[in-house]
Amino acid sequence: MMADPALAGTVLHVGTERLDTRHGEFIVHLCRDLTRRTYLLVIARGDLATPEPLLARVHSSCVTSETYAGCDCDCAEQLDAALAAIAAAGRGVIFYLDQEGRGAGFVAKVRDRMLVQASGGRISTFDAYAQMGLAADVRSYEGVAGARAVLGVGAPLVLLTNNPEKLASLATLGVPLAGSARLALPPSPFNRHYLAAKAAAGHRLEAACEGDEAHPPAPVEVTPPRAVPGAPSLVDLGFYWLPIRPRANGRDPHWFRLHAYVDLVSGREHVVLAYGDPAPTPVLVRFQHEALLERLPGRVLGMEQRRWDATVRAFVAHGGGVAVMLTDHGGAAMLGLPASPGDEGAATALARRHVAERRVLPLCDATEDASSGERFARLAAAGIVVGAERSLAAA
């Protein structure tokens, strides 16, 4: 819901929304960090103005777990556990910052996972960052101070974190702290390697080092960035295997190939998630939207979450599929604003690249707007054979 903006430092508060999570109702404040040019969500419950210490989480975004339902990290689980802890306390706040890949960006995350998987797990995520010439963690928390001011939070924070360095960083910025509390979550075979690396780096995750690890279904090769033929503004940044566990049933994860691209004109990153053997024809193709607020665990699955779960099921049943992900840049849907049309050319080009010469079977939801059909019409105009539409509802 759009509101009259309020400004504190360079953090602009632009809207609020009520959110019914699986842990009860919260208020979500959408802010814009004008310095970093990113969004910042503040997810609040109870009275934030009283002086008593306030339970809080400073959480960095993870689109792979929170949107795609990937399970090779613990980010979505930490977000859910923080909401549960705040609900139990009756009062608290989560500062949700748009800084993928420990602040180095989504591209760094993809290259990191590619390097780790190509090594057969012999190197850690921190080793991969060192190979790329990056610091282990380049996250910035300046936006937290502005968000506290714009929402009138004066109480010291009791931080929900397993990372002592995060406490030190916030203290250095002058954010008042009243201690911390751990988020103890059980590891799984799919995230154990990543969590063990964090434990070795000083995070309080002792249990992460014990147990079996899951391994990708096929080797990964480290590739240099490459121009995309026929789409000169797009650069292929590589791929890695992402285990995806649908939210609706909790069954064993399915391994998807996550391909990352960057558009040199817009500066935006793009993702294609592919499943199965690339040889079979015809191939299911889906243009899948993200909804920013659906990164938070709702009481029921959101519309785009349901569509993505159905897409995963359909790909698995068919034996193969290609999903071009359409990201909600800056929370346009939350504000009731139209999404930018600037990504349409990239979406079409990437779909063409991944279907190659195969016949396409569109995977669509009858409740979607006409833009989905228009994308497949552009594919047909580009010479791709487009067959009869498949219903997502039947997946």
C-alpha cells in the first residue's frame, strides 16, 4: 500500500502492508535505500517505540532459498525461525536487506557455488570467494540505522544471529545492542557443506559438521563469462546445481541447473532454472514471476509460490523443463505499480537459448494476464515451434 514517503538519512519509507504469516500477522514496511539503490523490508510486530530491548533479526536476502525453494543453505529457515521467535515474544522486528551473496551480489553467489561444486566440495564458500579476489563477507548494515529512525525504534536490539561478526559490525555503526540469541536449526545433507564452512569461520553452528552430505548429480565445470549469441547485451555467467524442495509437500529435493546472466544495458541479473535431460523434445517452458512479499513464509502459500511448486511438479513429471525467472525488482507489486517492461527482450532471448531447436509446450496458469501468452508469441515469431498450452493447474 503506497503511503506518503518519509525519509531518515538515505532510507525512504514508501509503503506498508499487512502480512499474514504462518506465525501470525506482521506489518511490512517497504523502504528504499537511496545510497545502495536497493529495497529494504522492515517486518514488525508489536510496539516498536517502547524502550525495552527489542528482539530483532538483520537478515540478508537469499533469492535461491526464499523464492526458488532451494535447500543448499539455511537462509529461509533462519528467516522463518526469526519470525517464530518474534511472534512468541509478541514484539520484534526483522530488517530484510537486499544483499545477495554476503553482500557481493548474486553473480558472486553463482560463481562461488560453481567453484565449490567444480572442486567436488574440496573447497569452501570462503575459499571460493578468496579465489575470486573477494572478501569473505562484504555486507553493509548502514540501512539498519536509517530504518530504525524512520520507524521510531529507540530500543536496543537483542539480535537473533549465529554470527558474532554481525554483532560487531552493527555495534561499530552505533546501533544499540542488548545482546544476542542463537537460531539453532538442524542441518540437512543438502546444506551441511555450506554450514560447516560457516562454523569453521566462527559462526555458532557446532552441529553442522556432523553427518552425510548430498552431492550434485553431475560434474560442474568452471567456465569464464561468455557473450550470448544473438543477444549482445547478455553475458552468460555460468551455472551450478541447486536442490529445490517444493514447499507444499516437503519431499526429497529435485536438482535443477541454475544458469545466471547479466544484461549489460540494464545491469540486471537474470536466472534460468532448467530440469532434466536437455535432449528430450518437446520441452515445457514457464515464465515464472516472483513476488517480493512471498519470500516470507505465509500462513498459506502465495500465488506465485503455488505456481512455482506446480511448475516444479510439472517439470519432474514431464522429465524436463525450462523456467525463465521474472524478478520483482524493488517491490513494484507491493506498491501496486506496474512491473518494468525492460526485461521482456532478455526473457525471450534466454528462453530461445535454453530450448535450442526443441518444440516448446507453454506452461501457463489461466489466471495470469495476457503477458504470458505474448511471451510465447514472441518465441514463435523468433522461429521456435510452440505447441499447445499446458495448464499449470493440472500439474
